[in-house]
Amino acid sequence: MALEQRLNLSVKLTQKLQMTPQLRQAIKILQVSRPELENMVAEQLEQNPVLEEREGASPDEEYTSRTGDVETAESEATDKPTGEETPSETSQLENVDWDDYVDRYSGDFHGSVSGGSDLDDRHAALIENSARVHDTLTDALLDELNLAAMSDEERRVGRFVILNLNTDGYLTCSREELAFMAGATLEMVGEACEIIQEFEPPGCACVDLRECLLVQLRLRGYEDDDFVVLIVRDHLKDLESCRYDKLAKAIGCETAEACEAHKIIRSLEPKPGRNYNDNETKFISPDVTVRIIDGEPTVIRNDDGIPELRVSRYYQKLLEEKLAPGDARGYLQEKVRSAVWLIKSIEQRQRTLFKVTESIVRHQRGFFLHGVSHLKPMVLKDIANEIGMHESTVSRATANKYVQIDRGIYELKYFFTSSLKSTDGSEVSSESVKQQIRQIIGEEDPRKPLSDQVISSELAKRNVDIARRTVAKYRESLGILPSSKRKRYSTEG
């Protein structure tokens, strides 16, 4: 056996993009919503002294803008004095394949910038898309408590009760627990609850739905032996299932009277605090608009609300003429690079969003022209293959983004739907099927509501092959009750 020595050198060269804070920021900008982007820009305007918002500048002004010549500012920022400093990160920016980069690293980011932004007068046209601003339920009840005729101790206990209500107006703990925590007697807590129950909205400070409804009936003048009170007190389960015959027999009345009692109960408010909003009003601002021009849907990019950014000419001049001292010069170079990257990242976000929306419109042309009945099945891969991007890139570009059309505002994710097979072998969108289910139920006889099996058979007549269980799942997602709870008697309105 011979011994032999060998020397083997194996060198493998690889090329990869280095993850930097700037690149992380670029991907984050791609996926955030418009309000979050506006908040990011506002923060950067406060933190970066070389970044400015362009307002009413003349066309020949030599400022760097979001759509202008950012390369000049970038080259000035990378003109570093000789020394220990590393090569500029922004010198790589022009050679970055953004789509390829996002494809490589799209799985590494799942967060988003939190928080909203204070929207100014430019959003006045969006008021109809936001919820009405109310005082909180707590504030409204405390105001009434301060006006009520009671002792200081009773007001203290009442305040403690109000501060322990949830957003629907119900107590979050038992009255015994309230008495223990408030250092008061159970009788005092009960009296405070009774007073608050008569405040506006009536029915707050109750422990459950039954008590809430009984309080509202009492305030309307109903007595304990009235049929409607007996139903709420002892037969809510039967009422939920619309078992009017059983109700009538149980309380000793006619079926018509049980139906009439149900009408009265439906007029009550099961969640007294629902009309009060404890959250900040959220605006829906469309990122793109689709208009029908010459018979074809056309995508229009919406840049309203996103400031046009520029690098201050003043600081550029300090760098050009080398007027700043060494330490200050290095600081300004870093801030200019950061500003240029932000400007390019925002523009890239807008271009990517526009490209994705154009592809969606091409796939869903029938929807934009004729409505939801023409919505086609579509997945992320369909759009990604057409525009040459990764599916995760399309997912991030459409997350929390909205498109405005003549019929309203839709989230871009709405257009990505699963498919069902039709009887002729073609595919139909699940959203289109939901719309048909809503239409079928809306046209049914309320005295003889259609079961899920009957709806399935009706859809089969429309060339939609769908199982009963799938009908039930879609019906529940639409917030529609089963047939047993939709039934209405002829004597009922």
C-alpha cells in the first residue's frame, strides 16, 4: 500500500446583494399602505435636514425632485475625501435590479410601518369613505353622570362602573367584583348600574344581552307580564330560531302575537355602544384610479398626498464647494445618500404598483366594464408571470393598496379569487358565486326561505357546480343566516 500526499485548492466565487438598512427600507416602502407611506415621509422630513418637500417650484429651478435629476446629488454625496471611509452604498444603486432584489429577499420581511398620519385638507374629498367621528361611549356616559343628581360617593361608584364597560356597553366583570374593587357595597353598585342603564344610549352597564333588552323594554313602558318581556326573559333561544308556534304555546298567546313581539324585539339595540367609536377615524385613500376612457379601462396613478421630495440645493452647494468642515461634510454626505435612496424607493414603489394594477386590469377587464358577475378567477402567479416579478413581490405591492372605480373603492387583493368549476368545464370566480348566492337569497320568499341544498341546485341551473357545504361556507362569509333563521311568517313584517 502506497502513501501519497495531495494538495487540492477549491475556490468558489459567488455574487450576492448585501442587505443594508437602505435596501430594507426600499422593500418596506413597497409594501406599506398610503397613510403609512405619508407617515414615513413626514418622519424623514423631520429627521433629514437635506430632504425637502417641493412646493410650487418653477420648472427651471435647479432643485433635485422626486421625478428630477437625483444623480447629481448622489454623485456629490459620494465625493468623499480620501481616508478610511468605505465606498458609497449609493454608487451601487444605479446597478441594482430592483425586481430581482425584491424577489431574492421578499421572504425576509413581514413587518410594516405602524401608525397612521394626520391628514390635511387635501383629504376633504375622502370624508365619505370614513366613519363618522363620535365621542367615545365612556366620554358620553361620564358627561351624563356629571349632570345626574347624586351624592359624591354615588358618582364615584358610577364612574367606576362606566370605566369598566366594553365598547358595546356591557360590564367587563361581575357586580360583586366591581363592589370589591370600588370599595363599595353591592347595593351601591346595583343602584349605580340602574342609573347608568337609563342614560343615552339606554341599556348600558348590563351583564348580558337578556338584561340589556329587558332594560330597554322597561324604559319603553312594557310590564313584566307582557308577551314581549316574557319572550326575552325566558325564551330567547326559541326566538333565535324563529319558532313562533312553540313560543306562542309557551307563553299562551297567538302565533301572530309572537311574531309581533319579535318585531318589537328586533327594534331594540343589542349593542348600545356600537354607534360610538373609540378609535381614530381611518381614511381610505386610493393608490390608483381606473377610468373608462373610449370604452376601455385606463389606469391613472394617484400621487396626491405623497409629497414631491428633493435634496436641498443649499446643502448640495456646501458639498460642491467643499464649504463644510470635515465632520459636517461626512454627515451631509450620509444624509444626501439617505435622501436620494428614499426618493428613488418611492418612485420605484409607484412604478411597481402601476405596473401591477395595469396587469390586474387586463386580466379583469370584464369586471371593470360590467361588474362583479364578470370577475374571473385569478391568483398572484398570473400577474407575476405576466410582468416578470416574483409572486411575493406582487403580494407586497398589492397589500393594503386600493383602487377607485366608478362603482366604489376596492382593495387590490379583492381581485385575487379562487375558482370553481362550471358545468361546461370553464372556471368561475368565487366572488362571482357569492354575488349569485346573495342575489338568490334576496329574491326568495321570506315565508319559505331556500335551504343551502336548494341554492346549490339553483346555481347548478346557472352552470355553477358547487356543493351544499360550499354554499353554506359562502353564505356564512356573507353574514347571511341559515334558512331556519330567515323564515318569516305572513303576519310578520
